[in-house]
Amino acid sequence: MKYEVDSYILEYIEDKNTYYIYFKDSVEKDCQIEISKEIFDTYTKSKKAYVKIKNETSRHLEQSTLTEEELYHRAFNSIESVEELVIKNIDKEKIRQALNSLTETQHRRVDLHIINGITVRDVAKLEKVQKSQIQKSLQQGIKKIKNFFEE
């Protein structure tokens, strides 16, 4: 199972139960290093932060290519009211609270599968459990989140 991130690739080889990171060094030479599970897990967790930074950067780049007419249009036609901003912040807080109501295992699996888009099969491989266990945990976690919003 491989995870490609901008400048490196993470790989877990199930048969050997080993974790690797691949990257190019400063002279563009391909490098492969075996890493521990803890380091692998840290890199996969940092992917979320990486995606956030990448999205923020792309937004800034997108704005730098806008014409004056587009900027004028955006400035006067898409102003969010204070009420809309407050509602958005309340919704974000509710989602945070719903996720915090999950067990640590459910939260981790929801984060990996739903938020980061890793397949159920790959999550099962990462955690060295059966796919059905991941599916059941996800179903229970989603049910808890739904119940949280129905209260």
C-alpha cells in the first residue's frame, strides 16, 4: 500500500511487515529508507496538515491570477454576513464535538477513511485487523455522530 505525498512516497509491505519512505535527495538520486511503524504513522497523520497547507497555498495562487474585474465582482457580491459566519463556526464546533464523542479507535478510523480518503482495506492493513472490524467500527462511529446531531 502506497501513499504519495508531494515530495515523498510512503509504503507498507504487508508480506514483510515493513515500512518504507522513498524520496529524491538534493542531487535527484532516488532514496529508500526503512522506517518504523511509529514514523510511518506520524507521516500519515501529518498528511492532513500538509493538505491544509497545500490548499491554502493554492487559494493564494488562485487569487494572484484574478483579473481586476473578477476581484471587483468578488469584493461586492459575495460578502458573508456576521450571522452566516457565526452559524458556520457553530457548525464546525458541533462537528468537532461529535468527533470527540467517538472512541479513540473510531475517531482514528473515521479520520483515516472518511477525512483522508484511505480505503477500508488499507486502514485494515495499517491496523493489522480484518476489514470487517474496520467496517463495524466505522458504522458505529457514524451512528454515534448521527445520534449526536439528532439530540
